[in-house]
Amino acid sequence: MTREEVYERLTGVFRDVFDDDSIEISDETTADDIEDWDSFEHINLVVAVEDEFSFKIPMGKVVTMKNVGEMVDIILDLGR
Amino acid sequence: MAITSFGFLLMVCAGGALYYILPKSWQWAELLVLSLVFYCLSAEPYTFIYILISTAAAYICTCYADSRRAETDRGRKVAVGLGAGAVLLNVLLWFVLKGAGLWMPLFPKMASMPFVAALGMGYYTLQMISYILDCYWKSIRPQKNPLKLLLFACFFPQMITGPISRYSQLGSLYERHVFSYENLTFGAQRILWGFLKKLVLAERVGILVDAVWSLQAQEPVFLWIAFLLYPIQMYSDFSGCMDIVIGTAEVFGVRLPENFNNPFFSRTIQEFWQRWHITLGTWAKDYVLYPLLKSRGMVRLGNRARKKLGKRYGKFAATSLGMLVLWMVLGIWHGGVNHIVGVSLWYWALLMLGELCAPGLKKLTAFLRVNEDSFSWHLFQSARTYLIYAVGIVFFRADSVGRGMAFLKDLIVGTFTGNLHLEKLFDRSLLQLGLGAADWGILLICVLLLVLAAVLRERDGYARRWVAKQILPFRWFVWLGILLAVVIWGKYGDEYNAVHFIYQIF
């Protein structure tokens, strides 16, 4: 899986979770950039990402990831 | 030893002086010795055994999980078993000793048994559970020195009311510190500010609130005063204690996490819980809510709910269930049935209602063209949040759910049956509540100071940083003024012993 492929699928997940088809994400995107990305939605997002990519993100990573870039790194790492 | 006592200040001064004289590699060991001395002077020394058990369990399981033995299939299973056992042991010890209020009514014969919990058990237990889980989740490397781990469990400033620190936040506990004038002055100023909140404000409001609660038949206007002032007592008591705790740690160069961030500025009750008792809220979110919502069973349940109720309500149902469990855990941690039924269910219901109504309310405010950035709208939202919080903590203050309900009923019925008698606010009736006219004046001044500090903090970060930028005479005027206020107006000394902190019981 390339970084671009991950971004394509991840953008779909973000748009679905936050019900907003205009969302664009980048490495620097954080919870501050997406209005509804609060602590509730964070875990819903993680569960949706796990569902999309068919693996479990370790709990330690769930609470420490700071931006989308880190999320993509984790996905690429787990997908290896 | 109360942290508002002269003895505590003496210990901090002597300990602080020694700390910067000793070789730097000994500093953490001195903190451990100070913590042991503080523990022996503040609690039954033998109860320290519970902290030792908790630390030993965490040490053994995390070191095993990090060792080569845990790399085989069997080793992994043993490591998971040891970790689960250590977490369960912590929970069980807490439940038997600190959660006695929950099970004791079922076994009344055991009421006479001498169950004495360790000091700060509610706080260090959560810290040790987070340490074990963080090690297992590989967020941190285990501490290989058992004495350093013991220091993490029993670091003396946080033994009274937390904060509930994460191991990753307390790296400065083991660092070598050179003397810093800024740490010393900022620490001392923070301690002083905490003293003002606790000894001058919280103790006065406490007299008032206790007076209203202790009377059977009560004027509705007095009930309103107790109802509206109790959140201020809670805040000044708990955050005052936090100021003393964080300031003390700062003297030793140790940064503890903040527990409050201007909670009364919150626009919603959800935001309120992100600004009030922050370390407990984030602990519950990271170690209860997230693992639960991420578990296979909950994901399956969420998917089923989405199919039946649609995307939005299905997601809402799963989140609500997770939040209910989280609030029940918080209720159990606070240790009383009335807390679980009154406080937890109330806040959970309001949070979920807020979540459910948020899109509709957003449309309504847009339709009414409400300027959401205006000061008056913010003020309205903060006042609404304050009232919601005040209703919940009626049950925190009441000794039973029935008593809490009766208080609220008297408040509402009295108000809407024309018995409010607002003239009692001005005809010296207020002086019947245990505070003289001067005390009322002091209370008012302190509340205004609190608001001023909160505004400065919201605008500039810490209020003391704003003070530090001012000219020398102004700085001295501020800090000497606060010192004199504490010395002259503070409730302290041998004859006055009601200086326990509300959150000390956990």
C-alpha cells in the first residue's frame, strides 16, 4: 500500500465519519481543523479506520497520535 | 499532616533547601524519603503496605512483559495473565478498602472491622493501573528501578487529592534539577494563591453552605444561595488544593499535570468536563471509554445499532452506552450510591441530551441569527453550564439521593409559589448563616479576584505570568496583599481544624 492509496481510502473514512464530503486531509490535519472531531468522534474514527483497513490499531497509538500524518504512518506500519 | 499546615510548609522549605544542596543524583531519593516522612505524618504508617503491594505488582508484571521470557507464546500468555492480575489486584484493594460504602451495606456485620485505606488510594490506584496499561500498550518503557516506581506511586504533593499523573508526564521526577529562581518564586506564588482559595474563600463559603444544609425548614432564598455558592466552594477547595500541590512540586522542579482550566468559562457541559478534574476525565476516557468502544463486542453492537437505527442514531446509541459505563465507573470511584444515581446519571443524561440536540440547536441559533461569538451568548451558555453542574453536585453534597431531591424540590417549589422573599437579601437576614458582614465582604472580594485571575488566565495563560510582567512595586503589592489576606482572613490554626479538602476523602 502506498501513502497515496492510504490517503485516498482514509479521506473516504473521514468523510463518512464526519458526514462531510468536502473534507480534505493532509499530514498536518489535527482535531482542531475538523469541527466535529472531539473525543467521542476520535474513537469512532479509529474504529472506522480499523474496519476499513481490517486491522487493530494498538491502544497506545490511539491515545498518542497527534495528527493525520501519524495516523497514516501507523496504518502503513500495520499494513506491512 | 495537612498541606495547609505550618509543618508542611516547614517540610517543603527544609526539603527544598536540602534538595538543591545534595548531589543531583540523590534528588529523586530525597523526594522518596520526603514522601515516606509525609506519609507517616499524615496517615496510619502501616497502610503504606498497600502502596508497596500495588507498586510490587506493577513492577513484577511490567518487567516480565518487557523481558525476553515474554517473547514466546507461553511467555506472552503469562505476561498478559500477570498484567491482568496486577490490575485486578489494584482494583480489588481499592474496592475493599476505599469502596466500602458500596459493599458494606450488604454485610453490616463487617462495619465494625477496622478497614483503613491508604492515603491517596483513589489517586495512586488509577496511576498504577495507567502505568501497567501504558507499559503493555508499549506507550512507555517500564521503570526498572523499583524505588523510582515507588516514588511515582507515592510522590508526596499528589497524595492528598491527585492530580492523577501519567508516568510519561512525570519524567521530571527523576531528572537532575539545578536551583531555579523562577521555579521557586512561581511555586511559592502558586502555593500562596492556593491558600487564599482554600483558607479564605472555600472555608467561608463552606460555613454558609453547611448552615443552610443543616437547617430543616429553610427560606428558598437561602437555598438558592447555598445552591449557587456550592460550586464555588467545590472549585476553590479542590483547585486551591491543586495550586498548593502543583506549586509544591514546582519548588522541586517537578511539573505535575493541570487539573483545572477555568471550568466556569465552559459553554457546554461536555466542555466543562474537559476543564474540571481533567486528569480523572482523561484517565477515564483513555483507560475505560476508548478500550470499551474499541472492543469487538461494542463494535459489533454499534454495527447492529447502525443497521437498525440508521448511521447517526446507531453511532449515538453505542457512544451513549460507552459513556454510561464511564460515568458509572466515575460514580463508583467517588464511592457512594447517591453519587452513582444522582451525580453520574444526571451528567450522563445531560451530556447525551446535548449530543442529541446539538444539530437542532445549531439550526435554531442560525435561524434566530444568534451571534455565537458574542460575549452575551457566551455568558448565557456559561451560566447554563454552571446551573447544570450545580444541580448535579447537590447530590454530591447530600448524604442521600432522597435528601438531594428534597433540597431541589424545596428550591423549586419555594421559588414558584411566591415564597422567594428576595427582600431577605437586604434586611440582614443573611447574617444568620454564620458569616458576619465583613466575612461577606471578604467572600465577595475573593470571588472577584478569582474571576479576574480566570480572565487573565484565559487571555494570557497563567495569571502569575501576567503579574510577573508588571513593575516591581505592583508585583509586591499583589503578592504581599495576598499573603496578608491569607494571614489575616484565613481560617487556620490549632483551634480551627476544618481544613480538610473535599476531595481528600477519595
